[in-house]
Amino acid sequence: MKCIYCKGEMVRKTAPFHTDRKGYHLLFDAIPAWVCGQCGEAYFEEAEVDAIQEVLRKIDKETEKLVVAN
């Protein structure tokens, strides 16, 4: 597989994922991903994206009790 940005070779490794949303910050240090050996760009497969989205849905539901809209 080739990187869409630099055309470098993709290798299976782990990569960080972070997001800021709805009053909180979420950071995963090592999610399985395809990572470009040249530029470091990471691509997550569908299973990992689905798992991340499920975590976000659950956190969103729980943080509704804690976060006050400005």
C-alpha cells in the first residue's frame, strides 16, 4: 500500500489518535494503523475507526452530565 500524500510505503504499526470535542480531549497513544515509513501519515482501518467512534459516543453521552454549554 502506498501513502496518498508522498507515495511512501505503508507498514502496519500503531499511531496516536487525539480529538478535542464537546468540552473534552481524548488521546489514545497507540491505535493499530497503517503508517507511512516516509512521512509518518497514519491510516486507520474500519474496525479501529468503528471502535473509536463507539468510545466517542459513550463519552459524549456521559459528558452531557458534566459539561456546561457556554
